[in-house]
Amino acid sequence: MTTTRTYGQFCGLARALEIVGERWSMLVIRDLVLGPKRYTDLQRGLPRIPVSILSARLNELEQAGVIRRRVLPQLDASLVYELTEYGSELDHILLDLGLWGARSLGHPKDDEVFTNDAAILSLYTTFQQEAAAGVSVTYVLRHHDSLIIHAMIDDGTLKVGSGDHPAADLVIEPQGPELIDLVNGQLTAAEAMASGKVRIEGDYAHLELFTKLFRIPPKPELPDGLAFH
């Protein structure tokens, strides 16, 4: 780790933040959680990151042992970045932090992008494993032609990937940001269908099931008259 910006604290949390707490670092890790990426793949998933910053973050994370570079023969000998075993230990931390942040998301702002990788991670983040016990179902989520992902659930396990799935039980097409309202409980499946905000191909019962399988818990409200002592 070459950074000279330290907290001056002999503390595991401080050291962790020195490694992954710089701007963009956790989003680089987010995209690598799903598998190896070329430099251009990372640029595509993080369209606003300056080239110099992306290069710096990759170098810092590599020197810290979080990521590594290697050549993938199946990608025409392309150089890719991937998480090390040490870096992969951030998986559950990233999902927990993502769920915590999702409780403050609201609707996307006009200038905010929602990438395929972010969509895939959001399903892993909000997946309710206990509710999925004994369940076998496959969903396709489609937002125009720009974002298509599929989610396969089999007895409490979830596998999410890009693109369509030929054996989907239900295709969900939100007409705007309404999918997050379904997941955070602001909109019921019946309300979504009645309003035309969500279109489906398949059995409506699978839409109701979707709202149980993927949930963002409500953020606790600050009690009135809260005082610090």
C-alpha cells in the first residue's frame, strides 16, 4: 500500500478505509465481484471516473493485495483485473453496505446511471434467502433494450446474470423507477399492475412472489424529541 494518506490509527477499520476508502475504490471492487474485467469494461461500468483516477485506484488496490492482473487466453490474451482471495472477502461486506445504502436511495436522479453490474448486485443485495427456501423460479428484468438481466432462484440460492433467459417464468418490465418501489414496499404488485407502471409476461403470482424474494427493509425513523446525553 503506497498511499501516504493515513488516519494515524492502529485500528483495523482505519486500515481498511486506507485500503478501500478512497473515492471510486469500492465501485471498482463492486464491478470486479462479478468476475474479471478488462480496463475498458471498468471504464464502461464507471463512465464518470477520470482515466487517471481509475489507473490510480487499480494500482493502489493491486499493491494492497485486493486485486491482481492476469492474461485471459479466452479473451484474445486480454489483460484483465480480478479480485484476489483477500479481495473476495469483501463480497459480503459490499452487499451489506449496499443494502444499508439502498434504504436511502429514493428514485434515481436525472444524471444518475444504472448499469447492468449495478442491477445484478442490487438483486444479490436485496435477496431474501429464507423466503426463497423451497422456491424454484426464474425472472427476467427488462428496462427497454438497455438493461436486461435474469435471476434464477433454486431452493434458497440465487444466480444472476446479464441478458435474457429462455425459460423465464416471468418477465418484468418496469416503465420507470417503479421496480425499486416494489422492492422497498412502497408499491404492491397489484398497485403496480393496476397503474400500468409495471408490465409482465407470465403468471401474476410470480410478481407477488418477487416482492417477497427481493426486499429493501425500511430505514428506521428518528424518534421525535431524540436527544443526545
